[in-house]
Amino acid sequence: MVLEVAKLPDNILELVFSYLQLTDLQNCSLVCKNWYRYLNLENNDVWRMHCIRKLADEALRSELLSSVPTYKAKLRAFYHAWNPNDCSKNIYVKPNGFTLHRNPVAQSTDGARGKIGFRSGRHAWEVIWEGPLGTVAVIGIATKDAPNQSHGYLALLGSDDQSWGWNLVDNHLLHNGDCQGNYPQLNNAPKYEVGERIRVILDCDDNTLAFERNCEFLGVAFRGLPDKQLYPSVSAVYGNTEVSMVYLGPPLDG
């Protein structure tokens, strides 16, 4: 009986798997080689149906998710996107699920974290600043202990020992309230332009954080990261600015 179930054709597997929850699909992938093979086809109708149920139509049709072309990758990105329950009260996550909006509140710096943090493995995600940077615009990582809101306009991400950030406005690296130097270490390094995709690369095995811009590796920004759960993070000061984050998975070397 078990062998017969394992040999079910793809069209039957599609019908059965389309009704299961994601946790159930993970367990199904461990049942046999055939089920594992089918669930690793990232563009099949099972993952398409789950995308349609979970993701806003606006997100599925937009260019925002162009870096994650398969349905399974889009779904994975959604579950790693900004956490509407882990951000400043002056920030809300838009209906597309991937973009945060900072309300125009004076004398406040506001931050947000992703839904899932990392303590092992290698991870990459893209950050797209879709509005003015203002005087401070920082991207990077933080633990759960880092604050998401502060009075005044400051580099919130990187203001304590629980966060590490790159200020896109002045190209400074920030940690523990101090400037850790210029980044990238290039003569006349270009400033960030609104709409560009910055790739953040967190290596929890090597305890490093690095960035890419326009497919160019900019070098390691931080070393010696702690053995803690680290979350994609951002902090902003400009009213009505918007920042999107798309999780990509393990970075591709080379």
C-alpha cells in the first residue's frame, strides 16, 4: 500500500498537495523520493495555488518579486518579509506584504524587522528604498533586543550593541552607537539612488555581514557577529518613505 501511494502520478499529487498546509507539505517531502522530487519542482501548480492564496495579486504581478522567479521562492519570500507586529507604531506594512510605509511623524526615527531571524546558514535578501532617504536611512540586521523607535532623527539601526547597519546617506557603517568606517571602501563611492536594489548577505557560519549593489560585491561590512538570532532590519526618518524587502535564500557564490 505504501509503495502504491509513493508511485502516485503527478496530477494526483497536485490535487492532494494543493489542499495541505505548508507544514504538511514539508513532512510529505520526507515520505519518499517521488514526493520529494515533486515538491522540489518550484513552479508547479501546488506552489502556484499556495501563492494565489497567500500573496496579494499586486505583489504577484509586480516587478518587486522579479528576483524570485518561481512560485515556491515567492512564497518563501513572503514568509520572510517585514513583520507588521515587529515594527515602530509609525510604520505599517502595505497590502502587498513586502513594503513598509513610514508615516509622516515629526521628530521620530522608526524601524522594522523581518518575520524570521537567522542563527545558522547563509542568507541573502534585497532591500529597495522606494522613497526619499531623508537625513538617515539605514539597512542591516538586528536582534530582537534592538529598539524599533526613538525620539529625534538618528541612525537607530546601529545605535546599540544589538544592531549593525549601513547608512545609505553618508556611506557609514554603524554599530554600538559608533561609526565603524566608510563603506564601501572605494574612492568617491557612489551614493545610493532611490529604487536601486541592495543585496544583503548574512553568513551566520562565518559571522559576517556584506552587501552587493548592482551585482557588485562591496566587501565584508561587519565581522565577528554574535551567535544570536539576527533579523533583516531597517530604520528610517523621512515621512511617507517606503522600503521593500525580498528574501532570496542562500546567496549564489560567484
